[in-house]
Amino acid sequence: MRAAGLTVLTGVSGIEEMFAADGKKSGHKGTKGLSLRFLQYDLQLRHTFTLANSSRKTTPDILTRLEFDGVAGYGEASMPPYLGESVETATRFLSSLDLSQFTDPFQMDDILQYVDSVMPGNTAAKASVDIALHDLTGKLMKQPWYKIWGFDPARTPNTSFTIGIDTPEVVRQKVAEAAPYKILKVKLGLSSDRQMIETIRSVTDRPLCVDVNQGWTDRVKALENIHWLKENGVVFVEQPMPKTAVDDMAWLTQNSPLPTIADEAVQRLPDVMKVHGVYNGINIKLMKCTGMREAHKILTLARALGMKVMIGCMTETSCAISAASQLAPKADWADLDGNLLISNDPYSGMQIVDGKVTLIDKRGIGIKKIKKVFSKI
């Protein structure tokens, strides 16, 4: 099915027609501009994903392909429902773009400023274009983006592996599956918080970080929780209180024995100054900030302010994960496991080796290959 540029994967062909091998169909020679194609691709989660305020088994996703002069770059928009984007809003936004007006893909500021100006919001949809543009231009430059930015690939951190809120039996199963990872990220924010930690501690002594997803509302109780978490081997606490509770959060950070990291409180570049002094660090996610270009600016500003930096993700394919990993050498922590949480990843890219984010010396965002899984759907 096709509608306003969107192909929904319902049959044998779909992406195989559109996303054929890069060099075989040029379509845009001479003065012709950029060509954008996109399709819906729902991500199937290996386990039901439960947060403090939601639960789901799938994540809506749109895959993008940006072509210029016979070379194609790939991107994606992952849209967890709680962020407010959907396949419908992303389709409407992407269909409204006219990228054919741009005949030089290296005019990235102009292209991405245009993309950002078309409609407010739609940050994941905008990220899908940004990632594809970076992949395209990196291929044209014949370099991966971590090299273009001058980053040392040996300096990447270990990635955490996420353990969602669940029953003790399932939590123990998830921890067993996470055996290759040196740090675990635990979702908290419900009345079962201590049970979650105690269950994990019954089967492993690995370091933990926790993501509360704004689940705590009492700052005194939150501080008590953090002291208890520190005693149980937790290294930092992500978004413990609602993003609107600025004064309470600043008090909590001042008194906390563990670093506090802003997630929902930081979306885009202007938000970094707003959370400076309120949190110790920030979690940068491409889907929140419109992609790699703004993520790089956010990282630079946070470092200049002396803040800690984590490179994070949603549930995503290896496309967006590999794009985010290009920034990992400059991060204190990485949470780049979104592709490991799904069962239908159509791409292969950045690898986790002995728990460590390991970049591939391959052009663009470092996608190693595109798996032909679509004919099986």
C-alpha cells in the first residue's frame, strides 16, 4: 500500500522495491535534488516493556531513505506513544517536505533548518531525515561520522542493558539474558521499586543505574530511595522526579549521593541551559532532539558546562542505534541497547563487544548491511 509516500509493509515487496542496493538505481543525476522515501515498520519487542506510566509490546517506527546522485542514506523515526508522535503525524510531516529543492547534500545547516521549520514538534520524524542525511553525506565523504567529528573510537563506554518493570520471575530471566553486559539499567517508578532491585541483587552484583521516568513525587522520599540505591550498587539516577518539579529536583540533586541525569527534562538544545544546576547530567537521544546534528551541539554545550553526558535511545533498529553511537566516544555513559530489545531488526551496524560500544569503520552511520527480512513479513 502506498499513501503520500508511505509504504506499509503488508506483503512480500515493500522495502525491497524501494530500498534496493545503493548503487543500482540513481534516479537523481545532474542538478536534481534530494529524494526522500519512507515506510512504516513496527518494532516487535522481545518482552513487554513497562515504565512507570505505560506498557507496550510494540513501538511504531518509520524507516527513511534519502537518495542523491545514486547514493542512499538511511534513517528512522522511533515513536514510543508517550512522546506524542505517531505513524500518522510522522507521515503527515514527511509528506509535506520538499527536499528536491536541495541539490547539494553538504548544505546540511540549510537542509535541516528547513526540515525543522516546516512544522513544530515532530522531533523523531525530523531525526529520521537528519540521520539519513548524515548517512548519505558520510558515504559521499567515504568516512564514518565519528572520524569526521574527530572522535577516538577506543574511548567508547560500555552500554547498559535495560531491565523493564516486571514480575520477579521475568526480571531474573531478563538479567540472565543480559549476561554479556557489564552494567544494567533498571526501570523504576512504581511501588515495586525495592522489590525490583532486591530481585536483581539476588542473581547479580553487577553495577546498576536506574531510570525512574518521573515516577517519584516526594523529594524527601526520593532522597531516601537514592541513599538506599547507593547502598545497593547503583551508580546514577535518571529523571527521578517530574520534569516540571524544578525546585524539588534542584534540591534533590544538591543533596543526592548519586549523580542525577535529566531525560524527559531535556529535549532540545535550549533545554540544556534550563537544567544546568538542576541535574548533574543529561541523556541525549536522537529522537528527542531531531537527530545527530543537534545532538552534537547538545553534547558540546553540556561538556562546556561541566555536565555529565549519557547517549541514550528509544527502542530502535540498528540504524538509529548506529547513528547515536557515533557520539559515544565523548559520553560518560551509553544506553544503546534499543536494537537488542526488538526481535525484527532489519539492519546490522554498531556492535557490542564484551559489553562495550564498538564502532565499525564504515562510511556514514556505520550500517554494515541491510538484512532481507521484509519478504518474510
